[in-house]
Amino acid sequence: MTELSTEDRDELDRDQFAFPKERKEPLENASHVRNAIARFNQVKGVSDGERDAAWKRIKAAAKKYGVEVNEKSWREVGND
């Protein structure tokens, strides 16, 4: 995965994160989108509504960067 420096992360707009209020899970490239999916269930302190919105942002970013998403819902993440 591409590493983001603190400075680069701070320069990202809030809408470039799956969880913008918390500034968690950046979505600015394919590697970060895959990471956001893999770490989705590790984000703590967010509501189901925030997860629904984050999942929509992840799916849009995945489409933009050509990342295949097998899960239909965030509730399926990690349920192999």
C-alpha cells in the first residue's frame, strides 16, 4: 500500500476519506481503496448510518480506480 505522510494526509479533503468526520480510510488510489475495504470493520466509534455512507464512498472510489468489490454490503466484509 502507498504510505501517506502526515502532511499529505492532512492535505486531503474530507470527502477523500471513507469516514470523513474521523478522517479514516483515505480513498485517493486503488491501494487505499482495497485497504479501506480490508480494514472496514476495524473502524470504531461510528454508527451504522456512517458505515452505510462510508460503504457508498468506498464503492464509488472502487469503481473510479477499477477495484473489484465482491461484497454487496459492508455487513459482508470479513465474513468469508
